Amino acid sequence: MNNHHNWQHKVSSPAQVGGIETSVLDNGPGRGTRVAWFNTGSGLRFKVVLDRAMDITDTFMNASSLVWLSHQGTVSPRSNANRGIEWLRSFGGGLMTTCGLDHVGGPEEDEHGSRGLHGEISNTPAELLSLTQPDLLDGQDTMSITGRVLQSTVFGPHLELTRTISARLGHSKIDVHDKIRNLGNTATPHMILYHLNFGWPLVDEGTQIRWEGDWEARDSSMDRHIFNKNHNFRICPDVLEEHQNAGEAAAFIDPHSDENGEYRFGLHNPATGLEVVVTANKNQLPALTNWQHFGKREYVVGLEPGTNHPIGQTAARKAGQLKMLQPGKSAEYHLHFEVNQTKT
């Protein structure tokens, strides 16, 4: 954005500089889905899918995409996505897909019920509560959108997500503030995980994966093949034949935090200068997962902060790690994204 003196006097509409544009998709599997495009005026643009829990999908810095998008891309919400692995049929990837609000992990069934992969929240539409545009005359450079997403069934659970996504003109940053509240009259299990999916050209051969903390491979032979002390899993490889189809690897990380409880993670591509840095708080999101899937035409690095690693309710309960939200109580989460590009 031009910082020359009196530039504000040369602009009629704030949309000439940036702001939020809402629309409805009218073609393909996402037809009828409400979206909101943020343009920060700094080169950073991103799409919020209002009908998918206000998740963030397509994200660009100047001409470069920062994220991986699945073959299906933005799909309308599916009411049956909380059964088995149906979640994968509408998983569009993108900058941030929300998992939860009461289960993150594979499908499972126990005496407490049946739960599908990663829960139902990302297939739930939001009720739009407010939208704030920049106001150049008043010197207001912030844009934001707030919505309410209700995960509820008669006889419970009743979990309410209130989400605010905000940005500022001229700044390549995104702030996400979530509040989860138990509207019911009994204690309810609560798990949340933010599935952040980065892709080409940010992710390419030689891209650095950045996080600090104690870690262990998940539990499969592929996990241990990638995540071991004799292999540099912090540098992205070229496409891997062994990652075709369902080949993937993951590590569970106990992130190192600073004196304020904050930890940072992200990616840096030295060849293009593209960099994404994400800040989370360990008191809110103590578990970080690194997912790597370098298959042909499915080339993605996932970095996933959460209340738990994606182990599911059953394992979390047995380990004493399952958070219970009491009636009327709430939990809050913040994520901060910062994007840089040192080369063009």
C-alpha cells in the first residue's frame, strides 16, 4: 500500500485499497456456498467460507498461493460428514480447516457414542453477526467478520463457536479469535484442532519446516520412516513415490513456548522468499502436529495446533487429557498469521 503523504485523499472507495467482499459461489460442488474475500492491500488475500464454520481456504501473497487445495476445493457442507471417513469427501484443504468441537482424530465408537473423522464443525454453516469494513475518512484500517456456528443436537451436546477473523490494511497478517461455549446443562467433551494446510509454491523442494519442541513419530512405519533422528524431516523433499495414495507421515510435538506461553511455527522457502509464521499460545493449544504428505498432485505440509493431538476422544479420555466444558463455561483460542516475501 502506498505510504506517500495524503494518499487517503486520492481514493474514493476503500475497496480501491482493500476490504471484504462477500458473495455466493454459483458453480460446481460449492454452488450456493457463502464466502467472504479479504483483501488487505498488502498483497495478502484470503477466502473465508462462511458456510464451512468460517474456515479459511484460498490464500495468496502477491501472485503466489500459500496453501494446498484438495481436488474438490470448496465444497458445500455435508450433513453426513460426521460418519466414518466421510469428512475426507468434503475436505478442501486451505489455510485453516477447523476440527472438533468435541472430537479430533479418526472415526471411533465407544460407550459415549459414535464419532466420525475430525468431528462435524467444519461442515456447519455460520450465522453472520457482523462485518466491519475499513473507513479511510475515520482512519479505521481494520476489517473483520464475526459469526456464530452451533454444533448442537437435542439432549446435547450444545457447543457454540463464535469466531472473529480480522486483518488490517497494509499488513500481511491475519488474526483468528475463537470462543467456544457450552450452551447445554451438562458437562461436554471439548477438543479442537486447527488443520493448517500449506502448499506449492510456498511448499517446494528445499522449503524449511519450522517448529521447536520435543516430538515423537505418531505410530505407523511410515511415520517412523520420516520422523526419526537420522532423517532431516524439516526440509521438504520432491514428490515421494511412497506418499502416493494414502502415504503420509505425522509427528506429535510438545512445542517450546516463551515466557508468555506463546510458540511459533511455520515455513520458509529460501528460493522465493515466501514465509509464513503462525503464533499460538500453549496454555490454549498445547499440542502441535506436523503432517507431511508429498504425493504426486497431493503435495502438502500440515501444521496443526490443538487442544490435543488427533488421537480421538477415547484415547484422550484414557490418558486423562480430555477437556470437559462445564455448563455455561467457555474456552478461547487465538491464532496469528504473518506472511512475508523477501523476493519477488
